[in-house]
Amino acid sequence: MKIVIDTSTFISLAKTNNLHMLLNLKSELLIPYEVYEEAVIAGERKNIPDATVIKKFVENNNIRTIRVKDYYIKKLFSMLKKRLTKGDSAALALSVQEEVGVLITDDEGLGKIAMTLGFKVMASPDLLLQSLKEGFAGFKEFEKNIRLLVIENRLSPVVAEFYMMEGKEYAENKKNG
């Protein structure tokens, strides 16, 4: 299965030192060039440390960066009749172009549009929860990472509480199970 990742997800995972969780997906990870440009090239110009972390992660893990064909950008615009940021447009268009199964985004608006277009959507907290359920992380690590997303303003405290409840319920069921 192919998975497209957007800028917000890269930033969230880099800020919490969790980019490695993308590798647990055991899928082909794709990045629109425009997302790479936002997260890495523009970030390095602004001396943002996360940009270099993302760049090294992409290089070290042979993650494909793909330019979206104009046809798919135009097709997307005609379907939505709405302007999106360059990175969001590219992430959606690449998802259509490459017929991906999942779009990973921490952007709620982009996620809603992607679901409307029929894509499965995941966000950083979903990756953390999946990591817990698959045994790549324990509950304490899961809890710490959810809290880090809140501290870094990547997740609202209200939404974090829902993920914490689900993670705690899973951990308790596994313990009693």
C-alpha cells in the first residue's frame, strides 16, 4: 500500500522525535515535492532544526519525493472549487495520482477533504496509538508523546484526552486480557 504524508505530519513527528513511527507502517511512503519544499527547503532557509531532521530521515530511509502532475492539481481544483495551500493541494493531488490507500495529515481541514474523496486518513496521534497497539511502544511512551504533541501545539488538549482514554483502555484490556 502507498501512503502520502503531508507537511504538518512531518513537523509534528519531527518535533516529538517520532519520525521512525512512519517506518512501522511497512508501506511505501510518498512525499509530494511541494511538501518536501515546505518542510525541508523553506525550513532550512529559516534555520528551523526540524527541517534538517526531516531531510535526513527522508534521505536515510529512501522515501520517494514525487512531483505532482499538473493534470491532477487541475482535476482536484475542479472537484473542490476551493483553494488549498500548495502543500495540501499537492498531498491530495498526489494521493489521487498515485492511488494511495492512506493520507497522513495533522491538518483537520485537509483530513476532512481527503475523507470526502474516499481516502483513509491518519494523524500523528493515530500513528502513536497504532505503535502502542502493535507493541512498538508502551503506554508510558505513548502518553509522553501525546503530551508532547500538546506542548508543541500540534494537538489540542481535548483531542489528546480522547487518545489518552483510548490508549489507557487498550493498555488495561491488554493487561487484564
